[in-house]
Amino acid sequence: MTSTVHIDVHHLTRVEGHGNIVVNVTDGAIEKCEWQVPEAPRFFESMVRGRHYSEVARITSRICGICAVGHTLASVKATEDALGIEISAQSRKLREVLKHAENADSHVLHAYILVAPDLAGAPSVFPLVETMPDVVARALRLKRLCHEWGSLIGGRTTHPTTVVPGGMAEVPTVKQLAELKEKLLAAVPDLEATVETVAALAPNIPAFDRPTEYIGLSDDENYGLYDGLIQSVLPDGTKQRYPVADYRLVTNEFVVPQSTAKYTKNKLSSYAAGALARFNNNYDMLVPEAKRAAEALGLQPICTNPYMNTVAQVVEVVHSVYDSLRLIDELLDAGVRLEPLVQPTKHGRGIQSVEVPRGILFHEYDYDAAGICQGGNCIIPTNQNHNNIQHDFDVLVPELLAADTGEKEMELALEMLVRAYDPCISCSTHHLDVTFVR
Amino acid sequence: MSKPKVAFFDFACCEGCQIEMTNYGAEPFLELLEHVDIVEFREAMSEKTTEPIDIAFIEGSFTREADRERLMEIRKRARVVIAYGQCACTGGINALKNHQPDYKQFVYGTDSDLPHLDSKKAYGVDHVIKVDYYAYGCPVNKYEVLQIVSHLLHGKEPVIPNYPVCVECKRRETVCRFDEGDHCMGMLARAGCDAPCPAAGIPCEACRGFVDEPNLAAFEKVLVERAGFTPQRAAEKGRMFTANALEAS
């Protein structure tokens, strides 16, 4: 058994934002084993006070550069909820295609650029330009496709412009949508090759199981990305649904000293959000092509290995491409026209949720009669995962010590575990308890 | 001759400008790698260096004293420093809290005095170190970034627009937001983005900051007279991505 370990990873690489891993083991005794979040706080919930409802999503989009689409959608949906706005079926479909684009975009980035180097034994994607040129070119090609896919609907992918309270400020033409369909169909060989590459690297994914609670949006008709109810599934398969408006009863935030982000828990000591949590909750709602990809990758619900989150992301990329093809066909059949924005019918408080690549996201705002924001609250998926990562550490470190794992190998195993969650740390330091001014 | 060494560093921000680097597609990005060596980029690579750097891209705002030393260390190692994105250029959206005396208490309540929650007003990184060039925008215009790098590699001075977004709307023949019954900040906003927002039917929010010497008094007058803003909302409008410019005026 390994008896002395000192791991001090300052500002973990290949994750969004800043996190540290500290493990101290002396004479077999674990003195410290921490996932720390030192990210600079940015105070978004304070910034939205006094801003007009049309400006709020443009501010809160800036919480995250990777899930900017999801923050924009959650923000605009919450504002629409507060102001009594019902958007059209066309607007909803366009937003669903945009949501799929973001999910695929972020997952491609994570699986290829952030995780694959670990599985291929490289410090980053750059050495792979020489050793695996086809894979790197495919990654950049898919990333660009997702960027074009999202930009056609959202105006751009980093801080989208077209999604506004009341609908869509701009819509693509039928011709542009038909071209997008062709591009997505042309990418199918790259998708299949992605599944093959990940299946080939999968034996390098660590075997580690820690059953936990999995929370995600769930819906009777869809996989639950753009909309749904909060759903929890326990390792024994027990499911429970909650209205989105009750999100505070599910998240139960609390403050810990090693983190600028708060922690959360529900039924167990911690819970997980993200692709694996969605997969475990919503497997039945995946399109057949995505189920086939899951089978090829050896992923089945309920999977309790957190490292498999990346594999679940690849399954979701396949789902997002095929479900978008369905939505695009429906849009093409109906024809697409620029619709006037739906205007507010009331004012007050609104709470809404979407699934962003890293898991379930909640936005809440309060508006006065002039449409001016009085306060907000955002609970971000990574911040819901910090506590689960810490609990994984608490089980994994003793297991690794017992297995005689060396310090360097242990450091890599912990780094890979954090990366598997695809943490979006800049996001996670913005939630808070808010006192609403009435 | 060895290729110029390029590195990326991040401070308080959303890191979306770094993400823009991955959106060029295979051919442009691989071609870029033929001309520069990316030696440090924490979000994408584990490799690190203590060697001198030819071009340092710094993303994010200066918001806490703990970051001062890291900024000065980067400046010492870098031949050229580029403020990368609006947070690094002027403080960007992070400065929207600067005029609020209670932002910490509002967000963290009774926990707000914990030392690790330290945050001061947000500034561009030139509050601490000398910046050689500015890549404006929230997010950056990724093609402008290529232009800046290309100019530097050729030993030329990058050209950054210092005229308002209105010029680009006229060039695109976009109908003015005010003529559509909306408002807009394009008259004060620094161009260089090709004005995508008004063309998509939404107002410019000046995410690239202001042109030099913006006439804020005239801007507020226009918002009140042509867009029907209350004087208070007109005065607040200028804070969106440009709060520090408003404080300085």
C-alpha cells in the first residue's frame, strides 16, 4: 500500500476555469484530500439588478463562454416565464436545434481536445497533430460544423445574439436550413469515426464505480435538453420528478471553505449532473442511432462510473445530430418566416431551466412593472457537481492507495476524474442566495 | 528561424474568447500552427513553460490583488502583450458591478467577508501592466485576431478601427434600430465586428467598448428623445460593456 503522497495541482489544465487538487497522505493516513475552487467571483446576479428585461440574457450569457447558448436560453425562458410570454412553435423548434448545436459543440471540444490526450498518453492535442493527424483534423472539422450549426440559428455560438424574450430576432431562410441539413448528413461518417475512435480508446478509461444520485431534466416526449421537469434517479433505478419552480428544494446549496462556488445535495450526500446523469435518467428517449452508439461504446443505464461521462457525451452528440435532422425537416415542411416578438402580458418572478452540456441549469429573475430586473439567481451544473467530485475523491483516493498506486499515477487519475465532469468553473462561482427586493 | 512562441493566459472571465480559437476549422487552424508555436494554453494543454514568450494573449479582467503578481510575471516574460477580449481590454461586462456598493453582500450574503471571496472593482489588465495591442469584443472577432497576429508576424502595426458601428451598418445597408422603434449604442460603439447585431434585428450593446472620446451626453439625449427612454434608463444604458468608460467620463 502506498503510504506517502503529496499532490498539489495548482490550476488544473484542460478544464474551463480554475481548480486545484490537493492530496496529502503521510504514513498511510489521509490528512487532506480536496477538490478546491479558487475561481475569481464575478457577481452576475448583482449586475442584472436595474437592467431592462431585453438586456438580462445578454449579461448572463457572459457567465460562460462554452455554455453561452444554454445560459442565454435559460435566461430568456425565465424572463418569458416572469413576463407571461408564450413563444411560437417555430421559435421553440429553432431554439431546440440551437440547444442541440451547443451540446454537440461542447461535447466535441471536451471529448477530442480536453479528454482524448489523456487516453492517448499526450499532454495536449498539439502533439497529436503529428501522431494522429486524421483524428485532429476530424475534431477541428466537427468543431467548425457545430459552430456553423449554432451560428446559423443563434447568430453566433459564443454569446448568441438572436434569442430574445418573445421569440427569435432573426430566423434562417429555408435554403439555409436545407444547407444545414446537408452539412449534418455529410458529417455522419465523421460521427461514426468518432464512435470508433472513442471505442478504441475506451479500454484506457479507468474502472471506478461510485453509485450516486443523478439529476437532470426529463420530459415525456423529448430527451429533456431544452425543457422538462427536474428528475432524480437513484442507483437502484428509483425515479422522482419535481417542478422546475421547486429547484431550491432539490439543490439545497451550502457554503464550504475550499470553494468560491457553493455545494449542493438532494437525497444522498451529493449528486451528479451532466451527460451521464441525463443518460441515466432519459436513456429511453434517445434516438435509435444514439442507442446504437451507446451499445457500440458499452454504455448502459444506470452507469455509475463517473469517467464514463465523456462516453455519454459522445452518445449525446449522435442524438443531437439526428434529432436536429428531425426538427429541421419539420421546420422545412412548415416553412420558416420572421415572426413579431411576443410582448409581455404581466410582470413578476420567473424560474426556468435548460440542460447545458455539463448538466441542469436554473435561472430565476424578478421584474417590476416597467420590465426592470430586481434581482436574479443562477444555479450552474458544475457547481452542483463540485460536491460529487469531492465525494468521488473521498472514495477513489483510499482505493488507489490500497492498490499501491504511485503518486504520479494517482495525480493523473484524479485529474482525469475532474476532467471527466467537464467542469465549467468560471460558471460555477456565480450562484448565491438572493434577497429579492419587493 | 524558430517560430514565434505564443501563450494564452486567463483571469476573471468566461473564457469564451479562448473557445473562439477552436472555431476556425481544420485548415485555418492547422495553417496557423505552421507559423506559431503555442507553448502554454491552460484551458487546452498541460504543457507549461517558464521561457520568454513572443506573444502573450491575456484574457479576463483584473479583479483582485492576488492576480497582480501573475500579471507582472507574464509581462516580464512576454515581448508583446495582447489584451484578448473585452474583459482584458476594459473590464468588459465584469465592470457592470463597479458602481454597486453592495455587490458582495448581494451575492454571498453573510459569507461575503470570507477571504477567498475577495473581489475588487473590475478593470482591464492595463490597470496593472502595459498592454501593446487590444483585441476588442465580447467575444473577440476571431478573424480580426488572425489579422493582428498576421500583422505582427510581418512586422507591421495592426490596424484597429476607431470609428463607430454606425459606419458598418451603413456599409451593410442595415436599417437603423431607431427607425425600427428600438434603441442602439452603435453611434458610440467601436466598430470592427461588421455590425452583426443590428443586422439581426437587435441593438448594438457596444461589446467592443466605445470609440475614443464618446459623446455620452448627446447619446443619452437621443435615447430619451428618439427611443422614449426615461432619463434614468438612458443614463444607465452606457454601463452594459462600458461601465469603466462611464465612470471615467
